[in-house]
Amino acid sequence: MENMQTAIEEAEQYLIHTYNRHKVVLEKGNGMYLYDTEGKEYLDFGAGIAVFALGYNNKELNDAVKEQVDKLVHTSNLFYNANLKDAAEQVVKASGMKKVFFTNSGTEAIEGAVKLARKYAYLKGNKDSEIISMNHSFHGRSLGALAVTGNAHYQEPFGPMNAGIKFAEYNNLESVKALISDKTCAILLETVQGEGGIYPATEEFIKGIRALCDEHDILMICDEIQCGMGRTGEMYAFQNYGIQPDVVTTAKALGCGVPVGAFLANEKTADILVPGDHGTTYGGNPLVLSAVRKVFEIYEKEHILQHVKEVAPYLEEKLDELAEKYEFIKERRGKGMMQGLECTKPVGPVIEKAIENGLILVAAGANIIRFVPPLIIEKKHVDEMVSKLETAFKALQ
Ligand SMILES: *Cc1c(COP(=O)(O)O)cnc(C)c1O
């Protein structure tokens, strides 16, 4: 077998260098664990960045996708396919929305949501509409999604940006109010900010935004791409707050690794986009929707939401203990199985060491260790994670 490091060097010569990857070639997975090409085992607290909710090598999910491959992979959206109704019904019902458009990624779900908001304004005669987004948000890397991403560093080399985007402070309702004008057509926020550092919305903030949107006829768009699909213990994180957005974006765990996203519209927004307004060749093809259907089915059968509610407090407790014990940990933040430890220094070396110890973690910004494990996680995995993480801490002291 080829040496892993040689394989990495060989791959690098062909890849545009947009990622500083860990020097590991992953080959297979099982449950909470991943294995590299040299057979080393890793406990996974990254889930492919909050994607693989049902754990690796889930037989039922694998079989559903395999069966679909043998039937029909693609049709285009010029036709219906046999998975369309079930998948659409499941995601619509799970989110409490009215209608759905399937995309290939989270970024494209944001693109669709932004287009919908622009057209909503346009139909009201507002042809110079503005969207309020949040500082430290993340919504994707396409030009439309990047324009609403509150990170100057990501935007700067790729200007000029899409016009009419304003940025408020997350969890600061006054800062949102200050930006509202006659032109405002939408307020966009992650219900729990992910890449920006694992910040859950406060109840006051999210309810305040809902009220502002109602008062000024503005669309409330919740980006649930990372925090949705059960990660917080409710199927969609906004459901923790008892509010309903006008538009929702979802992806990541929606297909558990099969690339699929969606944006959803409520009663008010379901008929804004009409034939000719938006499209995608692959979006919602029978292959990806075979995964979506099965994912929802497994969530229900395995009581995934209930399971998250049971295990997440244990994860929080253990992370709180770490925050108490180590001076360089400033605080724990998060909701359910989406947690972060903010440190007083860059966490890159800790994550590197953890991976060496067989624990996969992801950062969220420079100083925050993110914990987004598969949702099938048990308490014993939390214990194993803590032990491996502490070994990494010690190696660096
Ligand atoms: C990952 C992510 C996106 C982008 O999704 P992709 O599938 O990578 O295009 C958008 N918004 C949030 C909150 C995300 O976490």
C-alpha cells in the first residue's frame, strides 16, 4: 500500500491550494469513528463539519442510496421523480414551512433565499432593496452568499460585492433596528452562529427580530444549514424559541453526506418565485432525495431529537468541567450538539495534537474549538473525547 504522506504530496500537486488540510487520508468510517488509509482510528467530533448526523456506514442509509443508484440517478427538474413528493413533504413538515426548493449545497440555498427576498421587494416596487445580515456570520462562498457573509477578510479580494447589504451586531437588537429603512426587504441570521464562533441567538434577539419583521413587512430568513436537522435537539433551531421564520435554509445533515440543501418558504413567501425565476440542473435529483427521505425516516425511528436532548447536557457538563479546570479556556457556548470552547489563544495546535491522538475536532475561528459530533453519540464517546482532548492539552503545556 502506498504511504499516506506520499499520497498526500502527490494529491497536492494537482489541487488548487485553498485548504490547509490535516495530513491524514480518511478511508472509511463506522458509527462515531473514522479510519485512515493506514488503519488508524479517530473518534469524530467534527462529522465532516456538522454533516454526518447519523454516524458513518449507516446500513439503512447506504442501502437506500445504493438501491437508487441502480434505479435512476438523475432526471433534471423538467420532470418529477419518485422521491420528490416524500422528501419535500418531510422537510416542509419538519420545518413547519409551506414549500421547498432543493439545491445542491448550503450556499445555493442562501442564493435562493436572497433571490426570493429581492423579488419580494421588487413586487412591492422596492427595486433598490436592502438586506440586513450579521457581523461574524457565515453563509457561503459564492458571490451572493459571500456578500451576506459578515467577514471582511473573506470578501475583500473578491469585490465589488453585491450591493445593498448591511451588517448588524448579532444578539444586539438595537443595532438591527438602527439599520432598518424603507428599503429593507429581509433580515438574515444563523439561529446559532457556527463559523463565527458558536453563538446561539438570545431569546430576546430572535423574538425581537421576528417582531421587527412583522412590524415593517420584512422577511425573516433563518440560516439553519449548520444548526438545523436536530443538532440543537429540535429539528430546526428556531423551534427552540417558538418563532417561525418566513424563509429557512437547510443543508449539511439534510442528506448526511449526500450533497443536498434546500430553502423553504412559508405561506407569505411560497409563491414569490415562479417559473423562469430560479433553477438548478441537479438540485433535488432522485439520488440525493433517496438520502433525504431515508434520513428523515431514520431520525424518527431512532428518536434522534430525543437522543440529542438526553446526551447534550452531558456534553455541556463535561465541557463546563474543562472550562473550569483550564485557565486558557474562557468559556463554553452552544446549544445541544453544537458547542464551542473559546480559548485565550489560537486552538490550531490543540486540534493538530488531538488528531494525532485519534480525535477529530474542528475550529470555529482562530480561538474556538468546535464540537459538532454525529448525533448518534453516546456518553461514553463524550468521556473518550474529554480524555483525548486533555492528553492534547497536556502535550502542549
Ligand atoms: C456550511 C454553511 C453554509 C454553506 O453551506 P455549503 O454546503 O458549504 O455551501 C452556509 N451557512 C451556514 C450557517 C453554514 O454553516
